[in-house]
Amino acid sequence: MKPAHLALAVLVALIWGLNFVVIQIGLAEVPPFLFSALRFAAAALPALFFVGSPRVAWRWVLLMGLTLGVVKFGLLFGGMYAGAPAGLSSLVLQSQVLFTVLFATLLLKERPTPLRLAGTGIALAGMVLVVVDYGADSPVGALLMVVGAAAVWSLTNIITRYAAPPDMLRFMVWVSAVPILPLLALSAAFEGVDSGLNALAHLDFAGIGAVLYVGWAATLAGFGIWGFLLRVYPATAVAPFSLLVPVFGMSSAALLLGEALTPLRLAAAALVILGVALASGVVKAGARRPASHPGPARLSACDPADPALVPR
């Protein structure tokens, strides 16, 4: 990989890792459903009018938008709003790879390799350490919401494989347009119209910056660069950089939000990252891109070529 492209890959991991800190800042000013709606509005508009059609069946855009935008991010933002720390959330969300292995085995009848099973076990051990460390002085329910977000995210991996979008950035712009109205409706129903209007009326530069960062930097710029790298290099050369996301997430949360990096938390991070690397196959040489036609035959539990396997 050229030095400039190597720098781009690290930059994307940094953008996505820092994203969790920015989300925490935004949630301090705007309730989760409304903040999520604003995030997707920023990602979709005005890009929607310039990218052209998604070039996939509309049913995949709608299904992906509702599953990813409403359910997954509703759980993630809700969990962080309820108290799940930004750094740990960036780590816990990596468990989506483990759920992908599970769902691919149960729903698609795929048989995971011994290496992936070993990686799943290692990562699960790390998740147990996360629960032990986090549950000592924090609400476990918030952490479980983030785990639920990871589980839903794994389902979107399968949806993305069937959709097989030729342009991931274009696809994500259209997907981002779908959850805006449902999220606004949920915000009105559960957070209250008055609460939402009050949050918008008092939104300061930090809150506006958080919305724009999550929508523009983490979604549009992140996926644009990542998609470019996947077009230029084999997936096995690009995908390992996604393992830097929790590293940047936890370190930036420690530096900017004062979150503690305890020995137990660091051990958990090491186990999860190692386990995910094994379970996703990014450490396996000779991985190949999937076939060009969608369908069950081309599904793989955690193929690193899948752009949906990286956080956003």
C-alpha cells in the first residue's frame, strides 16, 4: 500500500474511533432519537441530490435504512445516552463480528472454520471482562443496548451482502435518507416535541459540530475513503485497519472525556481485538473478494471485504 493510502486508511480508523467521543458530546445536548435523525439528515442532504440513484433494488435501501438507521443507531445512541462510555462502546460494538458468525451459522447454514471459532471464543472472553469491569459501577442495561446494537448491525451485514451495492458511498447516502422521518416520529413520541424543540433552540457550536462530524466526516468522508481503498487494494489489505477503531475510540475517550483505561479494560480490549481479527479472517492470507452476484452462495460470515463490517 502506498504511504499516502496507508495514511488514508489510518485516518479513516481515527475518524471512526473519534466518532464515539463526538457522539457522546452530541448526546449531552440532544436526546438520542433526535440526534440520530439529525445525523442522518446531515449525511443525506444535500448529497442525495448529487450522487444519483443507489443502483440497487429499493427494498434493500428501505430495509437497510430501517434496520441500520432506526434500530441499530437507536440502540447505540440510546445506550450511550443511558451511560455507556464512549470508549467501551467503540469496543463493544466490535462484537457485531461475533453475531455475524452466529447468524451466518444459524440462518445461512454456514460452517465456521476452527480459526473463526477460536477467535469468537477469545473475543467472547474479552466481552466478559468488559461486562465485569463495566458492571461494577455502571448501569448494565446501557451496555446491553450497545450489545443489542452490535447484534442488529450483524444483520445489516447480511442485508448488505444481498444488496451488493456497487458504490457503498452512494448506497449509504440513500440509506441515510430512510430513517430520518421514523426517528423524528420516535423522538416526538418518546422524547417529546417540546424537549426536542428546546434542544434545537439551545444547540451550540459543539452540538452542531457533533451532528456535522457524525454525518459528514464519519459517514460521507469515512465511507468515501474506505470505498476508494477497497477499489484499489485487496480487502485483506484494507480491512485490518478497522481494528484500529476501538484503539482510537478508547484512547480518544480517555484523553478527551477522562474515561479510565484500567488494566482490566486494556486486557479486554486486547482480547476483543485479537478475537475479532481471527473471527473476521483478516489475519488469514489469501482471502478473496466475493463473487459479483448477490445471493446465499456468496455470503461469508465475516468477510473482510464487506464494508458494513466497519464502524461508522
